[in-house]
Amino acid sequence: MLENATILVTGGTGSFGNAFVPMTLAKYNPKKIIILSRDEMKQWDMARKFENDPRVRFFVGDVRDRERLYRAFDGVDYVVHAAATKIVPTAEYNPFECIKTNVTGAMNVIDAAIDKGVKKVVALSTDKASSPINLYGASKLASDKLFVAGNAYAGEHGTSFSVVRYGNVMGSRGSVIPFFLSIKDKGVLPITDPRMTRFMISLEQGVDLVWHAFSDMVGGEVYVKKIPSMNIMDIMRVVAPEAEHEVVGVRPGEKLHEQMIGLEDAPFTYEYDEHFKILPAINDWASDSCRIKDGKLVPTDFVYTSELNKDWMEPQTLTKWVEENRSKIGVI
């Protein structure tokens, strides 16, 4: 599907884009990958990695800027929407800015994609969009709903929209592993709550989920990858085995455990070998055999949360991952 195609990634200089671009170039040999972001310095840094590859192009722009998106989407076949205001405290203290990017930006992407004849759009979501308790999560839930409804909005234009949802990416900037590594020499690490659990997903798994969505989607699906969980204390012991810990309490807007599928989604959620698929409740799409395919409807009391997960990552598995990826942790 992506072979010889023109692909655009919004927010493409972030962690996801830095993984998606080289992996997609290697596997699919697209005609062109366009990186759209508003940070020219990040673009300059990223461009040096691909300076000898004419397939990679850079486009300075912001998803808030509707006119700029129309120019950027011209001739594009597929879009990955990764641009977002993602830091929970930043969104809480700058709510208008969060809404402009995460909600208005999503609307702009939908309009531009339809009007410019983009074939498919996959939008990145977050566990925080499931039963949200902070503005970031609420704005991403609104974004998810917009992309699902975008399939009806597109009408006969033929553009399809779907969403992929996953939690914190291991080793990405601002996540717990690089944070612990950066301060482990102090001997004491701040722990929100010893009971806290988190889903564990690599960037490569996130990219693979996007690829799967492009190949599988009809439109309106929310894809959730099956991934293991880990307790925060086990993460700390792997990253800084000699360090002690200090309990600092849950921060505003932070959950003790991550949730990717809530109880309310269960009637519309189907299970597959490596992922779940939440189908739209609107337009009878949840009963559409083309969307369900070989999926199995989950029980009515099903939830997918990090503390109730059946799959847990062993400390030795994380230890091996840290050793193999140390040079990349916290860099992108």
C-alpha cells in the first residue's frame, strides 16, 4: 500500500516520526515522506540524518494553520497525524493552546485531507483519551471522535480516517526511563506511588501498529495494540538498582494506572491476535462485517488497563531493552 506513495507526517520531528521515517523508507520504499512541523531546528537536525535521501522532504507548518495544511497536503496519498500538545501540566496551564492544537488542529487536518483527496489518515491517540481526567486526555478524546466522524463527513470524497491508541513509549523524551537515568546518580528517585503501573511499548511497535491500521482500516476504527505492563518500582530497580526512592504523590491530572479501553467501549470492541479494535458507535459501523472481519467481541465487562493486564514485562526483558537502546533513550 505505501510503496511508491507520498506520505506526510504531522509533528514528524518528534519521537514517532524519527522512528517511522527510517522504518517506512526501508520497508516500503515510498515515493516521498514529507515531515511537517513548526520547529525549524528539529527539522534541521532531522534533515542531517537523511541528507542523502531525496525521498525525505521537510515542510515548516502548524496544524493550527488551515491554509498551510492545504498547501502541504497537495498530492499526498497518506497522512499520519502525530502533532499534538502532549505534556499534561503544559495543557493544564495553557488550556487554550492545547485546544487549538489538539482539537482545532484535528479539524484542520480532516478538512485538508478531504479537500485535497488524501486516501487515508491515521491519527495517533493516547491512553489518556480513555476516561480522561486531564485536559490533554479530554482534547485527544475529542480529536479521536472528530477523526471517527470524519468518515461520514468525507461523504463521497473517499478519504478514510482511523486512530491508533497506545501509552507512553519506552525511552521517548520526557518518559520515565530517561528521567530515572538522568538523576540516578543522586541516589534517590521520586516515585509517584509504589502501586503505579504503566503499559510498555516501543517506538517500533507503535510504527507497526500504524502500518497495520493503514492496511486494515475501512474507516472509524480505533486500534489498540496488546502490550505488557510493568510496575513503577520494577522499572526503577532495572534503571537504577542501587537507588532508593521517595514517594512524592500523584501529580494533578495523573492516573495511578493507564487505561486504553474503558467499560463503555466494551460493546463495540473486538479482539484479534495482536490488538483490539474499538468500532464506532455511530451509523451502525460497529456491526459492519467489513470492519469486524475475524474479530471476537469482548465480554460486556471488559476493560484494558495496565493493572489488570494479563501480560507483564519481566525485569530482565526491560534490562535487555535498555542495554540495546541506551544510545537512543531520551534522544528523540
